[in-house]
Amino acid sequence: RLASALAAGPVTVTGLLRITEPGGGFLRANDPAGDRWFSRDVAAIAAAKGLRNVAPYFIDADATPNPGGLPVGGLTVVTFRNSHLVYALTWYALALMSAVAAYSVHRRRFV
């Protein structure tokens, strides 16, 4: 299957460039024998697969179809939560509380 996916000549892959992260943060340890990877440890994956001269990064391909179907793209989804209303309400509430506290302190000192 892999040999049929190799394209002859240059190929463009679009996606996210991710630098190697050996060990990760709070992740489980990688299991090279079981082919289970919990962090992007490029050197360890290359050693387990018998690869040499690999780049120190990954490219998470986007959903654009690639020649031969590999790499499989679209698996990395980047979304950001839209909490702008909550942030605005929080800051306005803090500003209102600060104004009330300042008025209270001012009234007690000068009355």
C-alpha cells in the first residue's frame, strides 16, 4: 500500500508545521514496541521505523487530498472557543465593582 502511495517527483503537502516534542508535557510514555506514540518525538519514531536523515518536525496535513491517499490529512482540528461575551461581562462587572468600591471609600473619607 505504501509503495503505491509514493508519487514520482515533487509533491506539495499543506498543513501545520509542528516541532518535535520528546516526552511531551503530562503525557504517557511512548511505547515504540507497541507502535503507540503519545508525544511527537521525531527521533524516537524515526529510530523505531528504521529511518535516517529525518527532519526535526512533523507536518500535520490538512484535508486536501494527497497523491496516493498518503499522508492522511484533516486529522488535526484547531478550534478556539469563542468566549468574548463572557470576557466582556467579566471585565465590565470588575469595573463596576471597582467603581462602587472607590465611591464607597471616597464617601467614607470625605463625609
